[in-house]
Amino acid sequence: QKTVYLADYLPYSHLIDKVDLTFRLHPTATRVLARLNIRPNPARKDRDHLRLDGEGLKLVSCRLDGQAITPTLDARSLTIAAHELPVGAFTLETEVEIAPEGNTALEGLYMSNGMYCTQCEAEGFRKITYYPDRPDVMSRFKVRIESDLPVLLSNGNPAGQGQGWAEWDDPWPKPAYLFALVAGDLRAHSAKFVTASGRPVDLNIWVRPGDEDRCAYAMDSLIRSMRWDEQVYGREYDLDVFNIVAVDDFNMGAMENKGLNIFNSRYVLASPDTATDDDYARIEAIIAHEYFHNWTGNRITCRDWFQLCLKEGLTVFRDHQFSADMRSPAVRRIEDVVTLRSRQFREDDGPLAHPVRPESFVEINNFYTATVYEKGAEVIGMLKSLVGDQAYQRALDLYFDRHDGEAATIEDWLKVFEDVTGRDLSQFKLWYTEAGTPRLKVEEAWNDGIYTLTFTQKNPPTPGQPVKQPKVIPIKVGLLNPNGDEVVPTIMLEMTRAKQSFRFEGLAAKPVPSILRGFSAPVVLERKAPPEERAFLLAHDTDAFNKWEAGRALAKEVMAAMALKGAPVSPAWLDALAAVTFDDTLDPAFRALCLRLPAEDDIAQTIHAMGRIPDPARIHAARREMAGALAIRLGEGLSRLYRDLDDNAPFSPSAAQAGRRALKIAALGLLSRRDGGRLAASAFARARSMTEEVGALSALLEVGQGQAELVSFAARWGRDANVMDKWHALQIAHAEPAEAAAVAARLIGAPGFDWKNPNRFRTVIGALAANHAGFHHRSGAGYRLVADWLLKLDPLNPQTAARVSTAFETWPRYDAARRKRARAELERILAAPDLSSDLREMVERMLG
Ligand code: DPP
Ligand code: ZN
């Protein structure tokens, strides 16, 4: 497969005014009839041939203006020569046959538990019919589905139904990647919504019979999302119905098809006994995310796939705003930054680093990444900080006004901000075009009552981009006096040069700086600060993010020093954390976040950034030792804290209750290190929610207990695969480093374990990859097992295999012996016959 370049973009040769599709569904022989109303694109001067994408299609017939023709076919396309085309508009009818039952790649039309469903983003529509499968070709779709299955759904509004058929009409022009079809024996959880201007909308969440009672939270999240988008962005829903379908076999989290969102069932179904608080928060965020795409993605889509961040970065930014409004902004911000660092900084720091807007790709599915999504959202957050909230709102209004119904670019996006503010954003655009996480060094000076902060930015080289330019960095800063009072409230410093100083006058004493408040830019802050200063900020900072960050930075320094030179656990850290833990004026959710130790992979990242080689075994030991020391330092207060939080309030998935549960479980985990799991065993037996059940089980496994509890968990949940994912993940997460690969091998190879299902595969292989000391065990068993299973999955589902292969993306960080083993596994993958282009691209990039 060939590399595609952004620089080669050309508009499509033709316009498709209308698409009429008829599906005669059959597991092994579905017929798809497509009637396309086509005319030459006036934007193109030459008289062009017509080339339609198509893969794995059996062409039954082809007619041009009613006359049978024989087009040129190859493995990827159908072509009609220019001289065979009429001069003006014409109609092309094709009939193809496809076999959804045998479609294990889960792209195009496929089957899951007897139901038909589709996944077209990015390039799945070409597996359904011949069509210009590119986002800048937008058309009106009408769909007729013929099948005996009771529920037949497609995009848009219902346009009639009868015995064995249904018709749908989507009034909004859309690209093919937003097409969707579902047919199955499904039940609806329904509700009504009335938009701000009075349009009634039928809302349905479609699930397998028996799951209807687990849709309430998703529905509630949907209604809140619809209201929020009206109130905050002035965006109303634009169809008579909004359908969501839950599917068990799904490569992604969910998909924003126009009027017919398709979801991985794990991000829809929830009840207190099956879903953890994290599951609830994720469902809320993903429901919102897909809904918000209706405007940012569907009404305004992307000109080409290089612009993916145009819709994804913005929609992630919007779903973050929504979650912050629904929950605690501080807690959400901390969680988002933890994710950003663990996924995006990690990606940016290795062989897979790429710009938010990449310049080339082989397989676009490989670019649905943390960089495009998460960094794409951070870039918008910076833009908002730089122009201010009001200008942001005016720019967004202009964006929706100017580009509604269009396929737009990052240039279009930046232009609305330039037009609204008069600013030149050419330097800011580097955030979209250059990869890598900037390093920001800070130095301070105090002279004659003048306090100076001097920042130096370094933009490290990344694959294909050896030299970089200075970026615009919004640095939010506040200053505290030595008593802990804030003397300069948050202001934004705008850094534009490689090195830049900012002066503060009129201060009575040398202040303590709180830098990069709210994590105002996705950079690595390099500031040498004594532990006392970190402890001081953890105690006094008024910015909740930086308060947490002070404790985090200290914990990282301590863990890195322990792993690198066997330093003892720092008493300063223990004391500071004890003060936070028992400060009842602080939000329990915030305290729980402070108690969560940095992940081992984070510490490996930190050590690597110091120019040293991380030793996974030593990092693992250091983290354990820290947790043990913390359990002892917190002493009896911990039991009291646990008892206070262990109340009998009826369950609610609210953020407030979730925060109390999180703190309670953090306390339980630490208590187990002292009592060998006695309290956790009784907590497991008494658990009244999945959060408590998993929390207690996790505490037990961490101290080598929990075998009986694992058995009883499996007995209770054995038939619910999404719940059992937790059971599998926990065992691997808590396995000893030397045994992790063997545990994962046993679970994934167990009779009846459906490893072909992406959720199952990602759970087991993902959990092994996330067990840092286990995956990187010096025996190489972790590397070998992951490679074995990637090779097994690749022929069936290349997209998921390629995604999971990022387990290896950090391999160059480690010592020569580990690198040799990892490289050997990557080379073994590359040598496999018939390797997919998806996995090949990933492995080649990782090998560099
Ligand atoms: N379904 C994916 C998402 O919403 C791709 N669009 O991010
Ligand atoms: Zn999205």
C-alpha cells in the first residue's frame, strides 16, 4: 500500500448530488444496489475519468444512464474512462454482493451476535459499495433495507416501513464515512427531547433483549449533552430521531454516524452492580463526544483525513468542557492531564511521534491517536486561553456560520480566529505541524524587589523533524508569598521566543511561583525545586491543578531517585501527603487523586527524560516501597478515614459519591498493605457496587490474596463479558512481573475465551502491556506473548492488531538486552507472510 501525502490533495473529479442505496441483507450474500446522481466537479477544469473506491466487492451489474457497461476493475477501484462518460450529469447504478458474516475486520458491513452493523470511518464504506470514499465528497443519502429482522435502522429520518423493509432519508449531505446501517433483534430504551426551538426528537438506545434496564445512565447523559450543546455552543439537534445502538464487536469506542451513533456496548450499558464509577464517567464522556460530533464533525466535516484533528481535537475539547461542567473541573483537569501524559507524551517521546496534523500516512486508521485527539484538544485549550473566552465564542459562532455543510481544514479553523481577533496565528500553527513535547525550563531571580522568571523552551527532534522552531506557549502563573497567601493571582504569560523573561515588581518578599497553572500548555516543565517548595505548594496553592501537580512532581522525583540510586522514601513527601489525605476541607476525589501514585511507565518516561535508562524491576520495587511507607505513615488515621467514608447512602453515580468511593478505596488499598487484606476481604463480601467490588478485589490481589474472591466474581459475572474484562485485567495488572506474561497467556488461551472480540483482546494484551515490569520483564516473555498474539489477530482484524501494537512504542527507552529482545519480536512480526499494511506501517515506524 502506498503512502498518501497531505501536499498531494486534489478535489474530487465529480460531485455526487444524491445516493440511493438498497440493501438486501443476507449473512453470506448481501446485495447492495447503489444509484448515484453524478456530475463533473466545476472546480476541476479537465474532463476526468470517474474512479470509485471499492474493496472486496463482487460486481453484479453496472449501468450508466440505464445502459449496461463494463467498467475497469482492480482490487481497489472501479474506473470509467473520461471518453465513456457523458459531458454533463449522469446516473450510475451498481449492484454488488458482499458477505458480512465473514467480515472479521469489523470494517464495512459485518455481523455481531446475529445483528448487522457497519463501521465506515475512516475507509470502510468502500467495502460496502463502489463510491468516492473520501470525506470531501458530501451527498444526500436515501436508504432502503430489506430483511426479516425486526429493527432496521439507518441515518436521518424514518421514511416508511413495512413487513421486511424500512426506508430512511437523511436530509443533511454527508460524507460516506458517516453512513450507518443496523439490523437486528433489538429493544429500545426510549425518551423524548424537545430542542430549544421546539423541535421534538425521539431518542432511542437500542440493545440486545435483556439489556434495556442498563441504558438509563447513557440516556441521561445524552439528554444532558443535547441541552449543554444548546446552552454553551448554541447548537441544536437537527433530525426527528436520534438513535444509539450498542454492539459487542467494535473496533473503536463509538462512532458518530449521522443520527445513528453506534457504540461499543461497554460504553453504553451500566448499572451500579456492573459499572464502576470510572465506567460511568467514561460513558457520560463518550455519549457526549459522539453527540457533539453532530456539529463538529458531521455538519462541518474534514476535507481530508489529514485534518482529522479538526473534528476530533475540537470534539474532545468540547467533551472535556462538558465533563468539567457536569463534575468537578479540577478533578476532570487532573484526570485529563494524567491521561495526556501517559498516552500522548509517551507517544510524542518515541518512534511513533507525529504532528497533530500529520503530513503523510499509509493507513489512516493508524492515526486515531492520542496526539490527534488529546493533544488536538490541548491545542484548542491554548487557543482559547490566548484569545480569551469571549473571542473563542465569537470564533466558534463564525466557524459554524461560515463552514456549515462544508469539509474544512485546519487553515479554515485558524482563519476564523484570525478574523475575529485580528491576530496572526502563523506561529501558533506550529502546534499543528510540529510533533514532540516542548520542554520548558524555568529559572528565577530576585533582585531589589524585582522578581524575574526566565523561561527557555526546547523542542526536541522527532522522526522526520530534526529541527523545530519556538512555539507560542501560554504560561499561566500565580505567585504566593512565603506565608502561603497569593500575592499575584493567575495571569497568563505569552511566550513566543526560545528564551524569554517576565518581571514582577512591587513584591515585599521573594515569592513562591506556581507555574503552568491548570496545565495551560502541553509541555514538560523542567524546574528544579527543593522538596520543601513542592510540599509548600501542595499545602497552599490556590490553583487546584498545581496543588495536585506539586505532590505529583514530588512523588515522581522520589520514585525516580529510589529507582536510580536506592534513595529512601522521602519524609517530606510522606508528611505532605498525610496533610492532604486528612484535610477534610478538600474534595475527597481530589485527595484520592493525590494518593494515586504515578504509574511505573510514567517514571520510566521521567527517567528517560533525565537521559538515564529506566530499570522496570527497580521502578516496580520503588513504587511498592513507597506505597508501603505511605500506609505506615498514614497510620491509624487511615482506618478512621475508611470508616468515615464507608456509609450506607443509597447508590448514586454522582461525582460527589464517586469521589468518596475513590478515597475509600484508596484507603482500603493502603490498609491492606498493613493487615494482609483482612478488611478488603470483608469489603468485597459487603460490596454494594461494582466500584467497591473491583476496589476490594484489587486491594486483595495487590497483597497476594483474593483467590477465593476471584472464583466468586467469576461465578457471579461469568456470562457478562464486559464485566469479566475487569476480572481478566485485574489478574494481569496485579501479577508479579515474572509471572504476568504467563497469567495473560493462560487467560487469553482459556477455552471459550473469545479473543477475536476486540474488547477481549485489548483487555488482556492491553493489561499485559500496562503491567510495566511484567511486559518489560528481562526474560522477554512479555514481548514474545504480545507479538505472538498480534500475529494471530492480524489476519482477522488488522485495525485492532495495529492499535494494540503500540505496546512496543517505548522499546528504545530500555537497556541493550531488552532492546534486543523487543527488536527481535518486532522483526519477527515484520517477517510474517501476508502481514496487513496496518500492522506493517506501525512496526516499521517503531523500528525507525
Ligand atoms: N468514533 C471515533 C470518535 O468518535 C472516530 N470518529 O472519535
Ligand atoms: Zn470523535
